[in-house]
Amino acid sequence: MNYEQEFLKDFEEWVQTQVMVNELAMNESRRVLEEDRDERAADAYIRYESKLDAYQFIQGKFANYKAGKGFHDLPEGLFGEKRY
């Protein structure tokens, strides 16, 4: 495996880890907000959700790369799909 391939592999794994971490943190922030009504948890939830959106966007770019699509092509199923 050459340098570029290894870099992309490591970067993709890191992005996947960040998605998992931010999903867990977002869910925990939501739980704290619902149980304690702590406004700081609401702010944290928004931050984690924003980060999660960004990392999922990057995952879409990796999916394009693996499918042989261009960087600026939209990932499959982007329109008409809502994630909460």
C-alpha cells in the first residue's frame, strides 16, 4: 500500500471514529437535557450534531471515491432524506 492509500485509509477510519464519538455524545447530551433540563446540554447537543453532520459529509466523499465518482458529485440518496 502506498503512502496516499494508507493516508486515505487512516483518515477514513478516523472519520468513522469521530462519527461514533459524536453520535454517542449527542445522544448523551439529549438524555441530560431531557432529564435535567440543563441548557448547557442543549448547547452541547447542537455542537455535537453540527460536528456529526460535517463528518457524515466527509463519509459521503469517501463513498463517492469508492464508487469512482468525482469529489463534487452528490452522494446517493442525499435529497429527500432527513436525519435527526
